[in-house]
Amino acid sequence: MTTTTGQAQHTIRRVLDEKRDMPGALLPILHDIQDALGHVPPEAVADIAEALNLSRAEVHGVMSYYHHFRSEAPKGAVVQVCRAEACQACGSEALWEHASKQAKGQNVTLESVYCLGLCATAPSMSINDKPYARVSTARFDHLLAQLKEAA
């Protein structure tokens, strides 16, 4: 790992030492690293692969398959808009279009997700992993304004 900080390297090493021997360790390792650092640095892929006796392609394949994992640190707050079927049926595509326009130039990372588990109260979104249900475009604007005020 050449471009990650010493603290990030320490975190990655700690997670690998704790989890490498557990069955099915790849996903728990990726989750723990992202939870700690906000992302899984690309430089960590080789270390993860080596620790688990996998190829770098296998690790990268899992990371790219799951939308949850990101290889770059998010900019500001992470805003996720659910675009799964239940939310689509309740207007999430219009919410997504609105959010895409409103988030430009803001200190947020806007992400599509495919199910936050709030199907009965769609459309839903989350901000820094805090869920919000029945989100209208007006409510989105209100939540975004609150983010700006808190910053």
C-alpha cells in the first residue's frame, strides 16, 4: 500500500488480522474497512487478496458487484436514494432526478441504492446511514438544508 495513510494501513492490517481466519471473511473484511475508513482503498485489494489466498480480481469482483462498497472516500455526507422496485412505484425516480440536481455543488456524495428495507414507507433514502421514509422532493430539500446548516 503506497498511497494510503499510516492510520489507514494500520486499520487494514488490524481488520485482516482479526478476520482472515473466519469462514467467508471477504465481506466482513470489506465492511469493516469501509466502516472504519469510509471506503476500501484500491491499494488494500492486494493485501486483502493475499491474506485470504484470493486473486486481486476476485476481491475487485466482489467490490464491484456490491454497490455498497466504494473505492474512493466520499465527499461530505453520504446521501443514498433507494431506487428499488417498491420505491420506484412510489416516485423514487423523480426523487433521484431532483436529488441529482440539488446535490450538485453541495458537500455530499449522492448514491443510488437498491433497497434500504423501507419498502412499506417508500420512497426512502438515508443520510450517513440514518434512514428516512416517505421522502418527497420537498422533504429532500429540507434534509439537504439541514445538512448545510450542520456543516
